[in-house]
Amino acid sequence: MKGALRKRLAPVELRLHRGHDQIDTACLITTSANRLMSQVHDRMPAIVARADFSRWLDNDGVEAAEAMALARPAAEDGLELVEVGPLVNKTAYDGPELQAPLGEAIRAAAP
């Protein structure tokens, strides 16, 4: 994602306790795909704009519905699609080579 410091994905992180056991888990909130992403999928990670970070993270002062309204598809000019190899889908593999591009990035066409 270009300009990653201006936007953030919209994760939800949880720490669950059961007796002496602790489980750290997370999920990624998705939304409908913008036009660029719809070339490969009908959903995409929700994006929270920098101006909305504090409201997104305020779980005491912001209602859930208001927070979810902050998580929306990214503007098309802020993303590019990069094809990577199939090893990215295999949990036995880990490393920077999983992100090696197989071709040129695809960017949104000018409107």
C-alpha cells in the first residue's frame, strides 16, 4: 500500500484469558472492494484514515456502529495490486521471498 503512514488497516486484536492460559488473536475487518481491488476479489481489508485513528481506537467513547463507519474501502489511488507466488498460501513457508512480485504492479486507471 502506498502511503502506509497515512492509512491503517482496521484490525481487531484480542487477548483471551482462561484460567492460567492466554490466547492472543486478531482478525482483519473487511469491506466491499473498491474498483481496483474488484479485479481480483469482491472484498478488501477495511482502511482507517489517519484523521480517524484516535476515534477508531477509542473503545470507551465511540459506539461500535460509529467505529465501523470509519472502516471503509481505500481510495483507489492509494493502492496497487502486486501478484505474488502461491507459497504465500502455505503456512510452512515464511520469509521476505513470499512478497517477491511476479510482475508489474497494477494501479487504478485515471477516471
